[in-house]
Amino acid sequence: MANLILALDAMSGDKGPHIIVPAALQALASNPQLRLLLVGIPEILNPLLADQRAELRDRLQIIPAEYAIANDMKPLQAIRQSKGSSMRIALELVKSGQAQACISAGNTAVLMGLAKLLLKTIHGIERPALTTILPNQKQGKTVVLDLGANVNCNSQMLVQFAVMGSVMAEEIAHISNPRVALLNIGEEESKGLDNIREAASILKATPSINYIGYVEGNELLTGKTDVFVCDGFAGNVTLKTMEGVIRVILSLVKSSTTENKISSWLMKLIKPWLQKRITKRFGHLDPDQYNGASLLGLQGIVIKSHGAANQKAFKAAIEQAIQAVEKQIPNRIATRLNTLLPKSD
Amino acid sequence: MANLILALDAMSGDKGPHIIVPAALQALASNPQLRLLLVGIPEILNPLLADQRAELRDRLQIIPAEYAIANDMKPLQAIRQSKGSSMRIALELVKSGQAQACISAGNTAVLMGLAKLLLKTIHGIERPALTTILPNQKQGKTVVLDLGANVNCNSQMLVQFAVMGSVMAEEIAHISNPRVALLNIGEEESKGLDNIREAASILKATPSINYIGYVEGNELLTGKTDVFVCDGFAGNVTLKTMEGVIRVILSLVKSSTTENKISSWLMKLIKPWLQKRITKRFGHLDPDQYNGASLLGLQGIVIKSHGAANQKAFKAAIEQAIQAVEKQIPNRIATRLNTLLPKSD
């Protein structure tokens, strides 16, 4: 692919340019067609780029911004005052077509609000949804949305998430006729919240969606469904819980102490080997490796990175953006929605 | 403790009396002061009790019921038609004082509705909450509520859950001045749903509650808070996600295959030992071992078992009921609420 240009909000996230710049250089090194627009304060970015290989430096352009939106600002206020911020400028580069996608590790609510304001949603989509693809127990992939962009969702929004998730499952995870399920607190039809029950009856009546019913939180990683649909509150809770449990288990294994000399000796012998095995088996669930949630439903590609992302994780978010550009996800969603929406003559 | 009498809804759960009767006998064997009222259809229960040791059989009485409430019945309809059901009779035994607590593995919504109808809530509590105690990474305990009894919660209900959870943490987990946090999708004050933000401001102004702020799903097992408060939808999602992730990881470890002969030989040698270690480290997170959620806030003790509980898990629920009786949890909650509620002269 010629001329793949992404804009990075280089000031965003807990560690800002100190992890974003090295991640950018790494992404440039592994993607020869990639060009990056690094949006941020030049005085901070320039020193981080000194002594870089000319071949990489040439494909990287600094786009000046005045400041970064602080993570703890109230979203409405942050959006109102966003002119000149690195996040806004990165989004404007997508809007003007100078970049094909942008990536930010900034505040989710602000990114969501600004993206909606500047890029607009696809016709038929009320609100964008934060979407990720998780590996599952069956060696497959599960598309999960919304992960926190919308804490209150009506039934129509859940149905729109189902459509967008199906397109992601088909295009990015290569699943044909992907199964779609709604997260609920039981499998019986009478369970849960009104919006979920309403969404279920709409999805049942939508032949182009392969709706299979409700799933509970314990099915997040089992591969029972290809698309896991929920409101942003529940989605954030289930994803964060998963991350927390994996971290606790990995840390317990790593820190395991031993009770007697023989097992201590044996443990010392096999521990490095064991750790490698565990990383190999569970590493694909490591937040660093699946970092980068797509803000689906916009007329443009926006990828949200974890605020706490490290270099490896931010690079994963850049790779996600590249994939989304290659697959033209917004166009595919728009096309799919056209087949579902009532035609106006 | 003399005369500890519990009523068991012996017809409830996926496997009904076939796991409940053996669990009951096991609980009797390990608790010499315990007496059990087995509520169910005598023709089904009697054969399961044949050839039992007289010493156990003597402390077990069958209380006839006509039928079991089916798990997939609509809650309102099930409650309306509940006369003669094993669940209702078990609750009535608590109401009349013939039993000090009851345990059911039946439908949560029906148990919740019937318990509220028959036993009434404690003065100051709008709705009971399903509560469990999870082990955490710091070798401590975390009280989590609500786990699914109330899908819609206003701020007052969340505050009441905080009070009840604090009492559980003090009495059952022996934590003095327990820290209380609200589950949210971020730690900033502006995050989340209105009811959560309102509950936060009430809790901040309540000196007898040690409120520490918001936590996210990834803190469920870290021990950052002693009491983890959420609405029933989010609570169910976080608990089920935790269970699902643990099951997936344990099954991945158990089924791990090996790539070459040397590691295959080594794996065969250490696999049983490794499995024992993992069970020892993570076994305390096994749903079988913490089964039994208290329906807190009622004028009586009601324990909900997992519908899918096996014998070991149902016995754990019986042990939970014994503890709740010994600690007089409903009285302690009522006393605590008295100190919080405005006095009427």
C-alpha cells in the first residue's frame, strides 16, 4: 500500500512522547510504506528525534500543537477549549484527509466527543463505540464493544454496535457470518435490562445479523460468540476485570514461593521455562498485545490507546490503525448499514 | 452453638436433591450441632436418604413440598404461584423461626422476590443485595455486592449496599474500619453513571463509612478495597468474567501440550506437581469454594447457591449460612443502620 499516513496524538497518555516517539520509530521501521504525523509540542518532540536514522526520520513529520488535553479535565470543558490541542489537531488531520487515521492515548470521553464533533458519525449510527478484538480459548477472535465510550445505551445503539461488530469480525477477524450475542446477566429471555431485551427482539428480526442470544460475563474468552455486544459501562467492567484477573494470576505464578528445599530447587530449575510457557499460552491476553481500541461508527478511523500503554502497546495500536485503513472499515460499515436501513426515495 | 437449624430448598438448582442431599449429609457430619430441614418432594428425597447413618439421619427432617419452581419461569408468575413450592416453604420456615436461615439454588429473581415478600427488608433497606466474599491477592478478603439481585440501582441503594458490605467485612472478614469503593469505569470524579456519582457524594459525607473512591474492574482481586459496591448488573458481569477467565486459564494449563520430546518428558514429570501448585494458589478463587451468596438486607438469613453448584459447592453454601447465623448478620446491619438513619422522635 502506497502512502499510508497516520496522525499520532504524541502528547497523550501517561508517558506521552517518551513512549509514543519510540513506538512511532519502531512502527516506521517495520512498515516501509508508513508515514507518520507526530502531533505535539515541537520543543518536546524534537530532542526525542535527534540522532535517529534518516530513513525513519524522513517518514516522520512533526505537526505543531500548543498543548495536550489533561487527562482529568471535565470532558465538556476540554472539548470546548480544545483548539490547538494535540488531540484535536490529530483528528483534524483525518478530517482534512491529510491522515488516513489517528491514534490517541488521551481521555476516552474527550476523544469520543471531539471525534464525533469533527468527523461525524456514519449515517445510521447514533454514537461511536469503542471496540477491541480479543483472542479466545478456541484459538479464534472475539470482537467486543462498547468498551466505555457510551455509559448509557438505548436498544438502537446496541443494535448498531451489533452491526459494526459484525463488520469488524468479518473484515479484521475473517469470520464469515459471525455470531452476535448480547451481554446479559442470564440466558433466559426475561433477564436483564429493558434496553437489552428490546435490542434482542430487534436483532432476532434482523436476518442479516447472526444473532445467537444472550451471553454472560464468563463467556468473554470462551469463543461462544464472535461478537460480544454490551453498553460501555458493562463492557469496560468486563474488559478491566479480565485484565485484572490475568495480571493477578500471572503475578501469583511469577512470585510463587516454595515450601521446602526439594521443591525450591525444582522450582528454580523450571521457573524460567514455566514462565516462558505461561507467557506463550496467556501472553496473547496481555493488554500490551491487544492495545488499541477502534472508535467505530465515525466517518474516519480513530484508534484509542490505553492511557498507561508502554512502547510495545502503543506500537500495537499503530498496527491496529494500519489494519483498519487497509480494510476500509468505515466504508464497510456504511455499506452494511445501507442494506439494513429503510430506504428513503 | 446449640440448636442450629437450617432449611434447605432441596429441589433447587440444576441437579437438585442429587447433590443437595449428599451435601446436607456432609455438612451434618462436620457440624455436630447442626440440624437440617430438607424441603422437597418426599418421594424423591426419601430414597436418597436410605441406608444413611442414623446419627446423621436423626438430625435431618424432611419437610414436604409439592413442587420446585422451574428455573425458567417468569419471576412474577413464579412468585404468584409459589404456594407449596420448596423455595417458599424453606423461606416460611425462616419466617416462623423454625429455621435460622435457608439456602436455595433456585432462580435468583424469584428467591429475591419471595424473600422480600415473606421476610421483609430491614428498616432502612429498599432492596436486598446478593453479596459474596472473594479472596484477594493480599491474602485478605473483599466483600462484593450486589451480584445480580438488582439490575437497576438508585444512589440510595448503592449507599445501603455500602453499609451492608461494611458490616459483612467487619463481622465475617474481621476487617476493622473496612475501606469501601464504588465500581466505576474510571477513577476521576466525573466518570460513570449519575447514580454512582450521587452515591459517591453521599458516601463522602457519611463519616461512619470509610469511603475511598471509585475502583475499576481490574481491582476486583487486588485488595485495593475491602468492600466493592456496584449495581447488580455490573456486579454479575464482573463476577462472571472473573470466573470465566479463571476457568479458561486453568483449562489452558491443564490441557497444555508440548512441542518436543524433552519438554514433553519434563512436562509429564512435573505436570501433577504443577497442577497441585496451581490449585493451591488459585483454588481459593474456584467458584466451588466460595459458593453461597448472602441475600443481605432481609429480616432473616437467606443464602443463594449457584444453580450449577456441585456437592462441594452446595456444602460451602451451607457453611456460609452457619457463619451468618453465628454472626447474626441481619441484627448487625439493623444496628448499623440505626446509627445512620435520622431519628424519629
